[in-house]
Amino acid sequence: MSAVRCDGIVQIYTAQDVEVVALRDVDLVIEPGETVALLGPSGAGKSTLLWLLAGLLRPSAGRLWLDGVEVGRLDQRRLDRLRAAHIGMVLQNPARNVIGYLTAAQNVAFAQRAVRTDRRRVRDLLARVGLDGADGRPAGRMSGGEQQRLAVAVALANAPRLLLADEPTSQLDTASGGRVIDLIKGAAERDGTTAVVVTHDLAVGEALSRTVTIRDGRVGAEGRRGEDFVVVGREGAVQVPPEYHHLLPPGSMARIEPIEDGVTLRRADP
Amino acid sequence: MILRGLWERRALSLIVLLIAIVPIASAAVGPLYSAAARTTIVRDAIASAPVEGRGWRYTTTRGDLPARLAAFTAGTDLTAPPIFGMETNSGRPGDKLSYPIMWQGGQCEHLKRVAGRCPTATKELMASRTSGFKVGDEILLSSIVTTQPGGITFVPAPLQVVGLYEPISAADPFWFGRTLFDTGGEPGGERTDPLFTVPQTRYDTYAINAGNAKGEGWTDYGIVYLDPRRLTGSDVGTLTRMQATAEAVGRDSDAIVFSYLADTLKAITTQTGSLGVPTLLVIAQLVGLGWLLLFQTVGDLVRARAPEIALARLRGHGRIRVWLFALAEPLLVLAAAVPLGLALGRGAAGLMVGALLPAGIPVDIPPEALWAGAAATLGGVLAAALAAYRTATRPIIEEWRRTPRRSARGWVLDAVVLAVTAIGLVELLATGVITDVSGQSSSALAVPGLMALGVALLAGRALPVLSGRLFPVTRRHGGIGPFLALRQVARGPVTAGSVIVLGTAFGLATFAVSAWTATQGDYRAVAAFHNGAATALTIQPVEPRALAAALDEIDPAATLAAPVIKLPGPPQLVATDPVRLAMVGHWQPELAGGTSLAKAAAGLSGPRTPRVWVRGDRFRLSLSHGPPPKSYTARLLVTLRIPGGPQPVAIPLGQLRGDEGGDYAWNLPPACARAACELRAVHGELIGPQNLETTPFLPVKVTGLAVRDAGVWNTLDTPTWRVDDDPDENDGRFTISTIGNQTLRPATYGAEIPAIVVGPVGRRLLPGLDQAFAVPAKQVAAAAAAPGLDAHGVLVDLEEADRIAYGVHPKATYEVWTTATDTTALERALREQGITVVSARHMDDLVASYAGEGPGLALMLLLVSALAAAVLALGRTVLALHTAARRRGYELAALEASGARVAALRSSLLLEQVLTMAVGTLAGLAAGLLAARVALSRVPQFAQPPVTPPLPHEVAPEPVALVIGAALLASLLAAAVVSELLLRGIKVERLRDQP
């Protein structure tokens, strides 16, 4: 059973009376224990997809399964319970993930309240993220890196099966960022947690087992084991990676030539 | 965690706490103050009631009185210890007089001993000085008997007079209003002043008018007085129940309970009723304003927790847990605010009560205060619940959107408020009553508050729109400051809320100040006319001529004081000396068609023809007349006015003798020997067969008058005569007849009495000093108000009124009006002239008494609370603007980084705040003045609205200008300070933060 399965997800929102299509026909399957980096330019729809996976948004169309449970069929109460028990989330700004006047331990415990407070796990988590000596300090007085590590600990408070992180390294230096990524990978390796990380940082992508690139609301490419692939969409559409736009600029015409195991695209000058 | 959160947001929490405390305190002050005012009303009503209206007199012939009274007063501590008494009556052998024999506990302290001592042993008596008894006399009373030693026959018990007394005062409350003593100093009728004894007399004798056992035949009574010091406003129900019990006792048992307390309770109910509705109006509006403030502020506290609430939801906390999480902090703050607010309200009410109500009024916390405090808090709870609902149900991701979705402000609430305002306004204008004391126009109760809210809502809508319209202008002119300010005002979420809060609060404050100043003016106008002059001294009854003579002695220049006798009417009558009145009386020529008081008063006096004074023991009339008609005898009578009595006394001079006339004499009443009586009329009666075919008559002429004094006859001057219904006869001739019998009178007054007339008196007969309703008024001036009149009536010359009247009715009140505020010298001079001054009433006393009535108390409450709410609204607005501007710190830092000058940013912040606060304040001013214009004349100001004078309802502009000016100045200062504080926090480094 897949940890995440998106089937033709479409997400439309209205901004100032204009409908904006944030995601269109997104098909995505993530297996348990995978660590996935969601890459893509700003506004591509990465965060929207992450919010959908967290159950914070309901898709405008399409279906979404988390651990075999179709999210669209859950009422709010069951969705809350699912999020409490099985989903951990790290928001983009480290300070947003914590309550500033609470200590690290209290922040983790706060996240546990919806399920079951487990003080031993709180201590373990804080030790795992290197904050075992800072549990008496209010989170608001911690450095950005400490706050981000605490955010990961908070997200892992209930041993989620799905860990979602939005730009967890964007405001951190390389070392701190690397440490956060190690924590996420460690959770996947140790607890079998599936991790989906939105990032602009290619290094983060390389550190995770798989990358998914979102462009214009579609899954444009995937990378596995260091190799990038374009993804053929539902209507046979393929997004030409930006690095090849100088060869095949958007708006240009191309010839498709079949070969034995696929097709080739050649620019055509009409 | 909740406490940590509150500490984290300590500034906001403290502000919310303060803003919650003040409405709770304001709301609680109303019932607290109202309860104290009720207590004042109850105590004043009891204290000023006639003695019979201050308690009960419980009378029984069955004994067991102490137990009965104990049962009657059980469960209350409102009464003073009962005064017990007993009494019986008896005649005396050979004497037709009835002698009351009585004992009342503590009697000797209330009697002035003029001889001997108080009775201390059985069968001892103390008799009235006027009784004729002497110390040492033995009195035998027919009904107070004893048995002869060894025998069975009853004989009158010998009772020993051991002392003589005079009543200290017939009006002494100790006697519970009983007319035990003859006020004229002479025994009246067939009853004498009581003989006081001791209880043992009862048990050592038999009263043979009832029963054969010793002790029977006496009536026991107990006087139970209410103790005003123990009464509070909440005891009215208890008093009503006690009165109902007393009435039931009187109805269902042999006991008689006498009391006028029902009248006192009625007066109390009227007064407290007049307090209740306006107070409710005030409290309702203050609670409403408190809700508005709390709605704006408590919501901020919830919204400040929005990121935490979103985190809770993100972590999958359930709906109820999120709700509790969201509500915990504001509810804790509100819970803390309730006792603090009540304590503050208690303190404020204590100050108000101390300053405005008589000393000694307790400030108890009635349940209504707790309810009002809770009701005010409820606004905050609802605001918290609403804000929590919104925060807990909006999409979580909204919390982290960079540009939150704008939510349009609905029109529904505004439309409802405006519709209710319009309905209230229409009802107000249509019915002309905003809150009558019956409270029937309840839907119009909240018109001032609603009008303020309505205008504020419109202003809150209009300001952003107008700013939006001006926005393009500032793009081209004026620099970046006005541009930024107008943009913020036009789209700022704080603008509308601030204008609404300020407009409503200052609308109510303006109305309250306007109402207060107008009411104070009305109080002064009414007090000036009702008091008659700056000070009115109430004096003991005195002969009008003696009063006038005393003042002539004290104030020969006639500039200081005027004698006044008032009769209640209707129509009311005020009799005074016109010359003196012109110098001391309050008058407004514009209320009398421009006529001055001197001019109006000058027309009151008639011709001063001499009066016929008769002092002596015998009166003689010389007549010339023919023989009486055949078969008829003629009897002659003269009518005299006796000093000290309101009724004329007719004395017969005997039958007419012979056919040429002669002298006719008769003894004068004893009173005429002590003081001069006045001859008022001569008339006769024909006694004989009733003959309907002819009318027998006898012409008579008075030719001389004489009076005997100390055995010497003195001839009196013959006055100018007049005959009723025959104005041509003035030489002493009149006709005695069976039909159309004539009365001859000394022509000392006219057929009408000149009067300054207030109201539709017309040709109605005036009461006159003796309430005889003898003559109508001849209007010399018409006025809408005249000194001393609090209803329709007339103001006449005291001399003229005295000439017409046969005396002065007991209902008359005697006063001396004076321009002096310090009346010590005048009072001393009056005392030297033998005139007893009972009390002095200054015009300011009346003003204070009006202010102490229900409506006045309610208006004071409205004033104090509305001003406090206005200050609070101003503070809340400053805070909201400051918070809103702080949220834009990133934007302002970016502007500074891009080259905007600090001066431009300063002018932007300053202009935004000043614009918002000025519009809110001025909207409130407009709303308050509009409400005052529409509603002021309908707002109850008096427990009993005065008939006269017409109330000016003039709003004093200075206090209103002061309030609004102070508000605008405070706004400007606050804006300047806030702008500087904000500018200091704007640093380019801030751009490193996330927006």
C-alpha cells in the first residue's frame, strides 16, 4: 500500500475574483519510507501539494489517498485525528512551528496532546535533535537552527507515518540545514517514516531518495538515484526541462521521431 | 500554559483586562448607585412623612400586646423598639367633659412640667396646665373606681394630681400624630387634654366601663416606628408585606392598626419607579457600549493567538480542544475582570454616593450589580467566542498566507441597528415620550445610545469611502504622507471599528453632558420659582398681620424679606406683600409677556379701607329699624373673625325690639378679649310663618358700634358698608327678609381679588387663606410662572387675602422669603419678634433635592459612566491604531529603505490617526447633539414633572465643547506620541525578518 497516492489532483483557488489553477492533474505515488524532495520554482504549487498531503486543503478535483485512506471521504474530526496521529509537519519559517513562550519539551508535548503525551519520547526526540540540554529555555529564545530542529522534533512528536516539511532549510546555514536533513532521513530510516520535503535547495534533493519537480502545477520531472527523468503526463504531455529551453524554446515547433524505446524531439523550422 | 501565554501577551492582556474592568465597573455602578439612591429615597420618604406615615400604631383591648408586636416585627430589624401605652376614658361626676387617662412609655420626657412632678406611683396623675386642676387636687372619675374597704360597692378611686404639664410640641412624633392636646391652649369641645398616670393605676383600680376585673377596660397600644437608619432600598418589599400584615390584622382581628404608611409607600414606589426606568436606560446603554468596546478588544486577544490556534489545529487537536484553547486566555482575563470590575464599581459608586447622596447611605452590592457586571462581561465572552469561532474554523493555511483574504464587512448588523434606531426615533417623535416613569415606551428607551451607534456606523462606513475618493488626489498632490494615510484609512480594518467605538462613546457622552447641563438649568429654573426667592424660611403659623408687622419691624426698608402664606388649592394660592415680593421674589419678565415683577405686583393691592377690630368682652350694635312684619320676629347676628381659627363665629345680638331701633349687645368669645377680633358681617333672620304669597322684610340701618373692654364701652368708627347683591347701599342699611336676605359687611375688600395668574384659572373661585373659595381672581398679569407656585394658581396680596378670609386654614404653610443666603440674622430677628423658624430652604437645596430624585440620579449616573466610557473608547482607539500601525512596520521599513523620508512617514501616521479619531469624535458630537435635540425634552428629569415653570432645556455649550475639545486634544497628543513610538521601531534591519 502506498504511503501517498495522488490521482489526478487539481487544486483551484480564487484570488481577487480570479480563479488560479495551482495544481493540475497531479499523479504521484510515494511508497512508505521514501524520502521525497518536492522541487520547483516559486509558485509552481509545491506548498499547495504539501498542504493537500497534510489534509489542510481538500482537492478541487481528483483523489488523494494517505496510507490507503481516501482523504476526501474523511470528515473534519477524522481528518484531525489522521493529522494528529499519522502526519507531522514542519512549516516554512522555523518560528512558526513553535510556541515561543513554551520550552522545547512543552512544544513537543503540545503536539502530542491530541494523541497521547509520551514524556519519554519527548526526551528522546529532543536528544535526537540535539536539544536535550535546552529543554528549559523558551523556544522563542532559540536560534533559527535550534528552532528548526525543534520544529522537526515537534513534527515527529507522535511518530508520524508521513512527515511533511516546507523549506526546512531555507533560513539555515549549510551545516544547520544539513543537520535538519539528517534528522529527516534518520526518521525515515529509523521509524520508516515517509518524508516529503519542499525545497529549493538542490543539495537537499540530492540528499533524499527521490525528487519530484513541480512546474506550472504539474509533476514535470522526477529524479531517482541521481538521475532525472521527465514525466509523461495523463494527456501525453512532457515538460521540457528549463536547461534545454535554449535548444527547444517554449513556443517553438518540434518534430517527434519514434525510436525503438521512445521518441526524440527535434526543433523544426517551418 | 494559559498564564504563560497571558504573560507573553502581557501588554495586550493588561489592556484587555483594563478595558473589561471599566465596562463591568460602569455597568455595576448603575445598580450600586441605584440601590443607594433607592435607600436615600426610602429614608427621605420616611423621614419627611407625617409621623403616622413612619410606622404603625397597634391598638388592642385583648392584652398580649408585646407578643403581638413581636410577631408583627419578627424577622426584620427595620423598626425601633416599640413605644407601649395604655389609655381609657372617663367622665367626672357632674361634669360633661371626658377625661382621657393614659400612660405612654417615656411620657415624662415629652411633656414640659410646669408644676409638681411626674406621676411615679399608682393613682397619681399629671394634668394639663389648661385643665384647671392644681397640684394636690384629688380627682374622682366616674369610671375609674375602687371598692370600699370591706365592701362590694364601687366608688370612684381618688386620683392625686401630682404635677401639671404643657405639651412640648403637639407635633412631637412620640405621640404618633395624635391630637391629644388642644393647640389653642383652651379646652375644645367635650374632651380635655389627657391625664397622665402610671401603669399601676390600671391594675389597682377597676374601669367600670368594661368588665369587673382589675386592669380591664383599658386599651393597650404600641407604636412601632421604622428606623430610617436601618432601611435600605431593598426593604420596600418587606415594608409592603408588613403594611399588608398590619391591614390584615386590622381586618381580621379585634386589633386596630393605624398608619399612613401606605401613603408613604406609595410615594416611595413613585419615586423608586421614576428611578428604575431611567436607570435601566442608562445601564442598558452602558452595557451596550461596554459590549462594543469588549467586542473590539477581546477579539484582538483571540486574534493575537491565531498562530498558536493554527498550530493546535495543524497538530490535529480536536474542535473542542481548539475552542477551549482559543477561549482560555480571554475567558481567564474576563473572569479576573469581573471581581476587579465589581470592586472598582463598588469604589466608584462609593465615591458617587459620598459626593451626591446624603451622608450615611450604605453602598451595598445588590444582585442587580452582579447581573449587570456579568451582562457587561457577556459581551466579551461573546466576542471571544465569535473571534475563536472564526479563528478556529477558517482554513488553517490562511494563517500563513502572505496576503490574507479580505473579508467584507456585512451590512446586516448595521441595517438592524439603523432600523431599530429609526423605529425608536419615530416612536419618540410620534409619542413624545422617551421613557415615562411607567416605562411603557420601552422601545424608545435606547434612542440616544442607538442614535449614537447609528451615526457612528454611518460615519464608520463613510470615512473609508471618502478617503478612497480623496485617494487619487493625494497621488498627485501633497506628497507621500497624505497618500499613505488616506490609503490606510480607506482600506484599514481599524478605521471603521475605531470610528464606531468613538462615535458611539462620544455620542453618548455628548448626550449625557447635554442632558446634564440642560437638566441642571431646568432644576435651577424650577427651584427658583418653586422656592419663590433665594431662601424660603418656613415658620410656625402666625397671624398674617402679626407676620407682616414683624417684618415691618425687622426690615422697614422692605428690601430683604417678604411674608408668604401658601394654600395648596387648586388653584394654588400664594399670598404675600407685593412691595416686598417685588424686591425678593424670583421673576422672569419674558414668562409674563415682558411685565416686570414690580409692575405686576403693584396691581395686586386694593383700596385700604379701615377694618373693624373688636377687642373686649362684649359687643354692642346700635340700629334703627321699624317694627318686624306682623307675626314675625327678627333676630340679629354679627359674624366675627376670631384670631387663630379658620372659621367665622356668629354671635347673636338678640331679637329686634320695638319699632325705632336701639342698642343690641352680646358677649364676645373669650378669644376676642386676648386678641382683636374682626367684625365681618351683620345680618338678621326673620322667624315666623312660611308665607309664600308675600315676602316679609324689615329694613335696618346700623348707626353705631361699640365694644366693652375692662368694663368700659368704647365707640368704634363706623366703617364704609356694603351689602351683598346691592352695591348702592353703603350707609349701613340692609334688609332682613325671608327671601333675598341681605348681609351687611364692612367694605374692606372687593368682589374680586387682584391676582397674578399662572395657568387657566379663569373665573374659578380662589381658595383664599381659609380655603373658603369665596372670591374669584381679577387678573392683573398673566405669567407662565410665578414665585412660589408649582402648579396653576394665583399670587395675591396677603393683606387683600387676609381681609377676605375668616382665618388661615391649617393646610396653609407660612414662609418668609428672603434674598439672603445666610439667614442667621434674619432668623434671629424673627425669633425676637416671636416667630418660630422651622426650617430654611435655599434654592440650592431644592436643586439638590431634584438631583436626588430618580431621574436626576439616573442622569448623573449616565454622565459619569458615559464620560468614563468615552475615555476608555479613546484609549482603545489609540491602542488599535498603534497595533495596526505596528503590523505595518515591515511596510514602513521598506518605504524608508526605498527613500521615503521620516517626516513623510510621521505625517502619514499622524494624519491617519488624527483623521480616524477626529472623525469618530466629531461623529459622536453630531450624534449626541442630534440625540439631545430630539430626545432631551422627553427625557424624564423630575419624579413628578413640574406644571410650572416651562422648562427651558437649554444645553450649556461650554461643557460640551470642553468634552469634545479635550477629546480632540487628547487624540492629537496620543497620535503624536504613538507616531513617534512607531517611528522609533521602524528600522531597515527589520526587512531581514519575514513579513
